[in-house]
Amino acid sequence: MAVYTEVQDEELAAFLATYEIGTVLSYKGIAEGVENTNYFLHTTVGSYILTLYEKRVKETDLPFFIDLMQHLAKKGLNCPLPVNNRSGAALGRLAGRPAAICTFLDGIAIRRPTAQHCGALGAALAKLHLAGQDFERSRPNALSLEAWSPLFGQAEAQADTVSGGLSRRTRQELEALRAEWPDGLPSGIIHADLFTDNVFFIGGEVSGLIDFYFACTDAFAYDVAICLNAWCFEADGSFNLTKGQALLAGYQSVRRLEPREIEALPVLCRGSAMRFMLTRLVDWLNVPPGALVKPKDPLEYDRKLNFHRHVKHARELGLAA
């Protein structure tokens, strides 16, 4: 359960007294997610999400995330809108943590998306990229190529206890990615973590995008690669080409990929798989005693990485000829 910080009734009441969102009727911890503590708030005015920022989220980055969500919401993207307190600030402190309250989005996350869901997600991702083009702030991707070797350094000594040969495979792949990684691709604001639990649907349509706490400035096509990995593999580890076709067609219905982005897509998918394998591996090997959060399996992304090693063209990922 993703509740790292317990909030006492008295603390919550004092915190909410600084807002104009009514009186709390109920609140409860939200089990989904592994990065921050989240509570669902139901007040006399409406429903909200209270987030206490933990773990990888740096407090100095929070103004970027808050401003980005406000910018995207003004652009018409369905995403949580941070609520300002009576002093006009969207950030406060609660239980010793930076905290914010955001509006609640209707819809449900789809654990097993269909091709229709993938197509709608692709279009929503492209709309996000376009909506962020005039956002004045920027933030480097702290979990891109330069971070992967130091990340692996935290886990290398124990990697083979998770899977035989994982250390050797990862080192070889890191060397290949450093040699082949593209630069100069069209870039801007990307979500960088748009997994199925961060997208809400009503029926087959996207009703909202959430959890912007890895958002950064990077290549748009890298964000597409993250989504191909997160949305288009089946439970048995196979890549679903039909879902890949739908996702890429949905994206290109809003924003066309340039030829250099298409050429780079296979290596970007490999890099995306490496990024999530490494962060999962570090988490897997560093679970605190008594933790209530179950770490995600790094070998899921090791298997995806193995698939992408054999992909030579974006057509194999679903790009229309």
C-alpha cells in the first residue's frame, strides 16, 4: 500500500483549514502507486487527491510539476489541477512532508488495455506534447542515459541473485546504448511515466492523465517508446503488434513523427526498457524491512529489453508502412 506517511486527523484538519474546499467528510489512503503518499479526500465541496511527496521526488522540483499541471489544464488537457490555498500557494507542508491538493478526475485505469485504449492513449500523449510546447519551464530528465550506469552501480553486485547473467547482459546493453543513443530529436515536455495506472478512461475514451512527477524535457519519441513498452506487451511477455499499430496511429493522428524519430524508435524502446528495469532492480534489492509496498518485478523489463534487441525498424513496433 502506497501510504508511507500516516496523517493524523488533527494534522489534516489544520492543513485543510488553509484551503477553501469545505469540511472533510472522509479520507483514506490510496493503494496504487509507489512513489508518493496519496489520500482520497471527500469534502462538503467535492472530491480531491491529497499528495505527500516522498522518495525520488525532490522538493526543489515541485514548483515545476505544479506549474506544468496548471499549464496543461489551462490548455484543455484533462489532468489534475492543483488547488491553491488561501495564500495563493499550491504547495504546503503536512506531517513533515511537502504536500498539495489536486482536483479529482473521473474514470478508471485499465489494467489490460485493448487496441482501442492504446489508440486513445496515443492521441492523448500527442496532445500532451503539443500542449506543453509553450510551457516556459524546463527540467532535465534525471533518469535518462547518463543516469543508467550510476543506477546500475547501486545494484550490480547483487544483480545475478535476481537473474543469472543479469549483470553481464546489462553491462553489454549499457555500452550499446551509449554508442547508439540518438540526439537532436524533437523535444519538449514529456510525461516519462505514462503507465496504464496513470491514464483514466470512461468507456474507450481517455478521461484524464495523472502523476506528472517524472515529467521533464526530453525527446517526444522517447515518451512514445515508454508507452509502447507499458501498453503493448501481453502478460506472457509477447509484444502485441495490433496494440502497437493502434498506439502509433493514434499518436500520429495528432502529431506526425518525423523520419529521424521513426528511425530512432527501436533504440529508444531499448533505452526505455533499460531505464525501468534499472529503477525496478534498485527498488527490488532495497526493500525496507516491514515495508507495505511490493516492488515491481525488474525482470519484466529485462524480458522486454531482450525483445527490443532484435527489433531493427519501427514497422516491427506497429508503425504503418
